[in-house]
Amino acid sequence: MSRPYTGFDQNAKGKRAGTEKLVQLISFLSGNTLWNNGTWTVRPMNNPNAKPRPSVHGTGRAADLSWRKDPKRNRGGSYEDAVRIADFLVQWADLLRIEEIHDYYPAPFGRGWRCDRAAWRIYDKQTIGSAPGGDWLHIEISNEFADNPGYYDQAIKDIFSGKATASAPAPAPKPAPAPKPAPSVTPAGPLVFAYPGKPIKIRSRNSDAVKLIQAVLKITADGKFGPQTQNAIKKFQESKGLTPDGEVGPKTWNALFPA
């Protein structure tokens, strides 16, 4: 379903909590293969071939999410990871109030998705700066929830509890993995959530992971790992033939979030 596109309206005084929360959640869901490369900043648009205009970054409703490898901070991934996240954002664009996505990487001039056409457009001339070859996605959201981090927390929980309705069907998996990185815009298959690296258990502080687990188990998703969550995990483990220890290690994680 198409929606009006806002674009630049006015500069914000600083970062907006809803935008920052959505970016944090996208990075988490990507397994940190995409990371926050910048949100609010007041500057002109980065397109030398267009008339000078203020950037939507100044509104506090835009973010750049890079997939560039950053070994020092153990983050970054591949272009395929970026395509997977872009597919996810389009699939849930109405719920997440996504208005625009720029993908700078593919030749000849990148591609863009916008809510007012509800479709991707592969550009045949210089329309967005830093294309081709840019190693990040640019996303914009509407004003509606840009100041409401709680909305995005709930939206992600609703997606993984099965309560939410997608804007578009999930893309079909590719028959074979693409080279990494690859200048392809073929759907990259379902989103795969990386195991956080250590077991999630009682008193775990990884609240985003706990909320996601709780949402899948269809219990109160408050991010607090207490006895109710532990018991729900034990029941889930028993149903999958796993050791019912009430902790989410790699085997239980992969059962909760299958590839």
C-alpha cells in the first residue's frame, strides 16, 4: 500500500528517540552485520549533481546503516546482509513507517524504494549520491513515531509473536548464495538472527535478545529474564527434544530462530 512521502520538512534540535531505537533494533536483528553509521546531522544532501538541498538527516528521521567490515569493533558484514535487511524493511514498511530506502551499492547508479510507489526503482542516472559502490543503506521514517522508542520496541515484538501483518510478502530464498560482496539486488532470503555469543539465562542483561525470545514464545515481552521466561524456554526445549535447562544456548537459539 502506498503512503505519502515526507522528505525534508524541518531540522530537528537533536537525535530523535524513535529513530535511534529503530536503528538499534535493526543492528541487533542483523547480528551487528549492519551498524549505525550516522543519524541526526544538519547538512546539505550529498549529491553533487543535484541542486543544494537540506538533507533529511537534519530532521532526525534518517539513518545510514553500514555493512562495511570493522574488525576492531567486531561488526559489519556483506552486501548480501544489507539486501536481507532491506527486504525485511520493505516487508514491514507500513508497521515500521519506513518512507525511503537508498541502496548505493549496485551499478550503474544504485536503487531506491519509496513508500509513495511501494516499489524499488533501479536508477539509470545519478539520482542518489555515493552510488554505485556505497557500502551502506540510507533509511527514512515518518514523523509519526520518530519520537516514540516504545512503538518500535512493540512493533518488533509484534512481528516475532505473529501479531503483525506484513506490508509485502517475504522474498523467496535464492537458489544459491551470492558472492560476498555482490552487486546483486536479488532477494537474499529470510532474515537470520546471529546467536549473541553466550547463553541467555536468568538475570541476562541482553534485553533486546530476551524480548525477541519472549515474543517468539508468546509470553510478556518485557526484556526481563525471570522464572516465567525460564519455564517457557524449558517447555519449548522439551517440545524440540532439547535439554530443558531453561537457558538459551546456540542449539535453543537456532531452534527459536531457524534459518
